[in-house]
Amino acid sequence: MTRRIVRTIIQVAAAASFTFLVVLLLDRNYRVLPNSIHGYMPSHHPGLVVVDVTVTSCSSINIFSTCELDPNRWHRIPKELYLGETWNSKAFLHVSRKREEDLTDDDSVVMDVSVGRLAPASTTDQSKKWERRPGGIWILRSTKKKSSDSADAVTDLDVLFGDDAAEAREGWSIVGTPLLLTAGSPLHSAHITVRRGHALEPKKPKPRIRDNGRFKIMQIADMHLSTGVGACRDAIPDSYKGGSCEADPRTLDFVTKILEDEKPDFVVFSGDQVNGDTAPDATSAILKYAAILTSRKIPYASIFGNHDDEKTTSRKGQMALLETLPYSLAQSGPSDISGVGNYYVEVLARGNSDHSALTVYLLDSHAYSPDEHKYPGYDWIKPNQVEWFKKTATGLKAKHKEYTHRHMDIAFIHIPLPEYRDKNLARLGQWKEGVTAPKLNTGFRDALVEQGVVMVSAGHDHCNDYCSLSTVDGEKETPALWMCYAGGSGFGGYAGYGGFHRRVRVFDIDTNVARITTWKRLEYGDVESQLDKQVIVEGGKPVKIQR
């Protein structure tokens, strides 16, 4: 297609406001695909050092404008800096890297990066001068090849978004002010984050029962974090700290307070951590909550909900990030099993024992029904997941019997099981909204009972926070399995239903007597109480509600 024809099409499209046609035709020149398609997560680039950094900008109404640079020299970070908020302007960060062994005497290694209107304070070494780049970027380079071995050498860059952006990756830090971008008025500030030195193995501590025989798990469900601060929904009160309610800061303040109060040994994020519709950059949302856990050295596990990967990075992409984060024990799980995030975590016995005292199973309950006509609503645990769980649990039993106390198994999912709908079951807590469990029952509850799992806890239905007691079929007086909800914790998701306050659930496990006690903590109202505190497991077995 000649430039004259392209120019004519652009003129017609602009006059008719057919901007989509222009975007489609010129996609190769200026547009990067959304995260949900390319699944981008920053890679580690072992053995590479950064030798230069720049920003390009381009326009969809100028055919001579391009955001492309020589691919043999430059790598474009595939995050559009305006997040698609300006239809006619785009901008991208580019990084030039070289392998250490390929560096020549003429190469300069980037030793520092900053962002701001003015150059950073001068260094004492007059041979080193800050160099200016577009977007308010300043780089400091060394001409000495040996500098590439320094722990200060810049080896990777990424972009995070929002005034509340945080970093949790090993060796990474946000530098300077937000990028100085002039085209349009982006809704989210863009920040450069830099890794210095080569990639380190993230800390992955093994959870262990404390010396007093206790272990505390906090379940945090449905945070619905955004790229940026987000907007509060159904907030009580609708103001916060004397100003308007910003969803993510208020949610994370709440989580932080309960972490400080309860001091859990392990945290389970049971889905919808990311509100995909308002989180075009899922990395920025994930790192905000990961930073809180990492700074407190609390190991945690994550599974996905139905909103985590909507209109943003895929489940696989998000899990790839989670697997690299310190204190995150999240795993993709077997590649031949449906879903991303079918795995288990062993909690070791006290002292130096290598025996498991508690096994925590985590499964991907997927998102929306693949057959809306026959089974409208939400997806279900697939038969191969049920079989994987049964085979795994059966295979672990011999090893678990070596533990001198009573070993226990528990499980977490996002979408509740169909059995949660049974209103005839004894329960403790609030049932405020309809149970949006899948219409197809694949027998996962039965598999949990068969394998001796004592409790399962879900998220998804924000305003339900009850635990109900499922009994043995044919023996209605014999407890078989506790089925709990955490209740929604995040202000980016809905609440309502009669003044529901955000909350989290705590499980206190006493391995001395194989007991599990659970309660909830509120964000507003009776914030100091352990709401609906109840023993649900005694002697390693589910027990009836104690009045």
C-alpha cells in the first residue's frame, strides 16, 4: 500500500472519526498489544547489562511518526506509557542491553537512573556526568568495563503505574519522580523501576509451626486492586481520613492493620486480588500487596478469581511474576491439569523436623462458564483437577503418617462449591447474598471428604462470610467438612447488601490438640473484636457448632 493511499485513508478516517480504522492500519508502527494478549512480564536477562535508555513517542495521525527503534540495538518495554488513554498519542520506554562479554572499550554501562526535571546532584567523580533522555530521565554511565561486575550496575528496567506504585521484587527499586510525559493527560503516573546487579534467587521460606505448636493463617479475599488508587464502591463511611475514599489505599491500610494485629504465619490470597477491568497493568496491582507481605517477611500463597485476568495480563503471566517474588509460595501447578495455580503448601512441624504438620491445598476455580446455555454463571473445578487432588492427597498420606501428632489437611478456592447453597446446613456467620456457585457439580466436595480434608474456604461472594457444616451422607449428625467464606476485603469490589463492612478471616491452628479456631476482623465498626469466633476442628476432625 503506497503512502499516498495510506494518507488518503487517514484523512477520510479523521474526518469521519473512524479512528479504529487508522489504528488498525498503523498498528505495526505505534501500537503495542494489550497485556491480556501479549502476557508481558519483565524477564531477568541473565548476563546482560544496560548501556542506554530512552523514550519514544508517536502519533496515530502522522504516518511518519513511529515508536519503533532498531530492534538489533533496542528492546521496547511492551507497556504503553499512557495505558491507551490517549487515542492519538503513544509512548514507550526502550532499553539497550549488551552481554558483559560483548562489551567493548567504547561501551558505557548505566550505573544509575533517575527521573526529574533537574539533573540529580553531581557525583564527586567529575568524569561521570548525568546524561539527559526524554521523559525527564537521567542516566549515569561508566566507561569502565569492570563496572559491569558492580552490584550497582543497572541490569533491567520496567514501568509501574499509579501514585501508589510499590516495588516488591528482589533487587528492584522505583527511582525519581513519575515520567514527564507531555502528550495528553494520562490518568496514571508512570514510574521507572530499576534492577541493580544480577537477578537474585527470591527468598522462599518454608512455613513452620511455631515452637508453641500454633500456626495462624489469614485469608484475604477479593481485594479488587487497580492500576492506580482505584475508586471505592459501597464504602462505609464514604470518606476516608478526612477526604474522598480511594479504594486501594484504604484496602491496603486495612490489610496492613490486621497483619500487624494478628501477626499471621502465612497468608492466603484467595482470588480477585486484581480487578482486571481497572488494572490494565496487573503488575502494578500485584506488587502493591506483595510489598506489604515482603516487608514483613510473611510467606503467602495466591490463587486466581474470575476478575484477576479480565482485560489485563493472563493468569500464566501473573503467575510467572508471583513465582519470582520473595515470600510468595504460589506455583503454576501441573501444566496438564486445567487452570493455573493447582498446588499445595506443606507446613512443617515445629523445631527442625522435616515432617509436614499441615497441608494447604489451593486450586484454580476458573472464571465463567464455558457453556452458558446449559450451565449459566460460573465455571467449575474440572474432573482432572479433582483427580489430581485425589491422587496427590493419597500419595502424601504415607509421609504424613510419620508426623507424631495429628496431621491435618485444609483447602482454599475462589468460587464456592455448589454445596455452599444448602441452607439446611448448620452455619455461623452472615448469608447476605445469593451463592454464585457453578451449576455443574463435579464432586470436589466429595473428594475433599474422602481424603479427610477438614475445611475448605472460598471468596467470590463478598457479602457472605459464614462457615457451614457439611455432614456425612446418610449420617446427618456426623460432621464431614467445614465450608467457609472469607468475606470481601477490598473497596474496589462491591459490598452493599445491608451495610456490609469489609473483612478478612483468620484460622488459628493448634497442632498440640489438632484444633482449628476461626474468626473474622472488620475494617469498620467493631474493629477490635474477633467476630463469630468458633472452634471448627477438634482432635483433627470437624466438630459441630458450639453454642
